Amino acid sequence: MNSATIVLKRSLIYGALLALAIAVVGGVIGGLVAGGNGVLSALVGTAMAAVFLGITSGSILLATRSRRYEAFSPAFFAIVLGGWVLKFVMFLALVFLTGRAPWVQPHVLFFCILAAVVGSLLVDVIVVARTRQPYIDEPRSAVTPERSDS
Amino acid sequence: MDATSIVAAINGNIATVGYGLAAIGPAIGVGIVVGKTIESVARQPELQGRLTTLMYIGIAFTEALALIGIATYYIFTN
């Protein structure tokens, strides 16, 4: 198992908890500022940022954990960078679809996305700084050497 | 044709230029991060775990700029 797995898992878990907190706080503020539309915009904005930032660590985790692929093989980068491009196309489509929707409170939505993005970066930095990770990974050999009993 | 005439002849939504700028920077950044990670793993394969973590942090910071840049559509068009 790659030693980066534990960092990516923690980043996903703490990022989800932070997104939950931002959704609650943003929902309350959005509700006070703009009523039901504000709450909805806060929830949508936080969900968009949390899901799209989570896809980064999720795709690396998926590519790393997959036993079929050696780390840093072309398949690894196909999953990670393909997920990145797909995410941005989806994000762009969502922005244009919801940009002029009548229920969107643009400022509430934008500031929830901003808070979730900045908060997620903070969580990532804290997780990476605090997680103990060995410098050297055990190399994964394609063929397990046979043990001789003689 | 002078510069003023060229600028005056441009029409369409100027926000598309903003999207282009928001996409160019992170694209270059992610390319550099991933390329340097490949170089590093090629030199020292036993460090791939730590390099994966550092690559993740690099990509996360770079894509944050792109996400914020695209999300400005909400406040600049309303």
C-alpha cells in the first residue's frame, strides 16, 4: 500500500466534516440574508466546492489503491488528470446552468464556494503536516520471490 | 488599423476572457507539478509515497485558483 493513502483518506474525511460545518454556518447566514433561496444557495455552493475538491484526493486514492496499476504508470495519470479535466468541465457546466437560475443568491453561493475552497486547503495543509509518513515506501515487486527452505 | 479600432471591433462576452485566464494559470501549474513529480519518482522511486502527497498538495492549491476564478461568474454577471 502506498504511504500517501492515509494522508488522502484523512484529507477526504476532514474535508467532508469542514464542508458540513460551512454548509451549516453558510446556511444560517444565507437564511438570515436572503431567506430560503439563501439557504439553498449556501448548500449548493458548499456541496459544489466540497465535491470538486474531494475528487482530487479521491482520484489519487483510487489510482493509488488500485492493485492493477503501478504507481505513476500512464493509467495513474489517466485517472488523476482525467478526473481533473472532467471535474472542471462539470464545474463549468454547473456554473452556467445555475448562474442565472432564479433561486440563486450569487453572493451567498460565491462566498460559500470561497470559504469551502480556502477551508479545504487549510485542512489539506494541516493533514499533510501532522500525518506521520515514512520517507521510503517498500517497493512493490511484480513477482514475489519464492522462499527456499533448504 | 490602430489598437483603439481593434479593441472597439471586439464584441461578445468579456467574461470568456476571464475564464481563459482562470484556466491558463492552473493548467500550467498542474502541468509543472505533475511533470516534476514524474521526474522525481524516476530519480528516486522509493520516495513515491511522499511525492504523491506533495503532488496532491500542489494540485489542490493550483486548482483552488481555477475554482475561485470560474466561480467569480456568479458575482460578476449579476
